[in-house]
Amino acid sequence: MMSRMRLVAAALLSILIAGCAGTTAAAPTPSATTSTGAASAATATQATTTTDAALACTAPATALVELTEGPYYKANPPQNATLRTAGVAGTPLTLTGYVVSKSCQPIANARLDFWQADGNGNYDNSGYTLRGWQLTDANGAYHLETVIPGLYPGRTEHIHFKVTANGKTYTSQLFFPAVSQNEGDSIYSAQMLVKLNTTTSPVTGAFTFVVNVA
């Protein structure tokens, strides 16, 4: 009888040990959810840092300089953030930034209307090449795919724009650094210079549009 009880106890002990061993083997490694969460947090931090850096705005910020519309504006351009198309002359340029108030608050759904010459200094006055408008996103950001405009008599490199925010439209022009014709252009404003990075492909630029609202 005693021998039978010992055999039963031994069998139960073996089952318990095997069960524990199985549980240990199946113990979870750090979950994908944990890793994804950490990655998401890192991405969010990076995005915030990028946003802060891109805004490049210290309150109270100086509003943009309003400049002439010029003779080549065409009403009713298409809604289009990608103005650069195949065959258009000019160095590819990706321009990004924000529309903000003088207190550096991003303005969502601001309308940005761009028009410009191609890399040879020619405007499309019969169609809408290198013309289009877009709305800023919830963070006040915009993203434009275009080309660096060329020179034509009397004018340095420039991109025309209108920005409409809070019911008011501001008209001006963007310029590019280190262009020798800048100083000879009577419309040129150093305050409207794009920050350019020519080491990337396409070339990248940044500009924050500060509109005259608190």
C-alpha cells in the first residue's frame, strides 16, 4: 500500500515539474506592442522636435513683407501641391514650412496660392503649369513640390504667393539666397529669403509664413 502511494506521489510530482517547465518555456519575450509603443513615442518626440525646429518662430514674430502681385497671376488655379511635372525645366525643389500668427501659433486651413516661372524664366500664361494652391494641415504645415525658378530680365529668382488666413489675403514673393541678382532687383526683400539646403536631392527649402494676426 505504501509503495503504491509513493508511486502516485512520484507521478504527481513529475506532472507538476513538467507543467512548470512548460510554463517557463512559454514565458513571453518583450511584446511587439511594447516595442511599437516605444517606437511610437520616439517618433512622436522626433516629430515634435522637427515641428519646433521647422517653425523657427520666436514670439512676437515679424509679419511677412507684402510685395507686388506682378503681371503673371492667373485666377482660378487648380488645387495642387505638386507643381513640378515631367519635362518642366528647373532644379527640383521641395519647399516646406508653416503658416503662423505673430504669436507663433500654427494656422490650420490657411490657403497658399503659388505661381512662378520655370527654370528658364518662363511663365505658363496659357495654362496652369507651376501654378496651384493648397491648404495647410491641422498643424499649419504645407508641402510644395516645384522647381527653382529661373532669371528673366529685371528679376532675380522668385516664387509668387498669396496666403489667405482668417479672412485676409497677403500677397508677396519668396527669394533664394546667394543669387547675385538679388541686390539689383527693386522688389527683393531679404526678409523673404527661403532657407535652402542644396546638399539634398531634390533641393529642400523652408519658409514660415508669419501673417499679421495676434
